[in-house]
Amino acid sequence: MVELNWRDCVVMVSFMASIAGLLLLGDKRESKLAGDRALSEEMLIEMSFTYWIVYCISVFGLKLHLPEDSWLLLSLKLTTVLSYLLTASSILSLPLQRMAVRRVED
């Protein structure tokens, strides 16, 4: 049996919230046709949600009892780190993209 602590509960809730966010973004995209600026912002937000979902799945994959020298364990650890860094870079690039668009418009 896998023991869950408070961090795992937070990751589980954020996993559900990311799925809900992707569903809401999908509904919004169908309802209106956006310009290039809004489209690129939506893509960055979608990438953040998707990378976070991959992070959550890999964190729960690490909870499995795998041998220490398993290639699966190593790939899960690598996936966890890469998806966390990609999530952070997507979130950080959103305000930078907005600032770049404002400079071009001015």
C-alpha cells in the first residue's frame, strides 16, 4: 500500500485542477477565434498545464516500489525533473511574452 502525505494530496488536487484547466481552455478556444497574441498565450498556458500533468503522473510513478537500479526508476526521476523545469519555464515565459508584445505594439 502506498502512503500519501500532505504533499501527495496537494499534487493530486493540482493534477485534477490541471485537467480542469485544459478542459476550460479547450472550451474557450472553440467558442472564439483568437489573434496571434491570445493564441500564443493560450499555448503557453496549455503547455504549463500539460507539463504539470506529466509531473504529477511521474511523481506518483515514483511512489511505486521499484528496484533502485531499475531503468524505469531512473527514467521516472528524469521525467519528473524535466517536466518540473518545463512547467516553470512555461510559466515564467508568459509574462516575458506579454512584455515583448507590448514593446512591439508601442
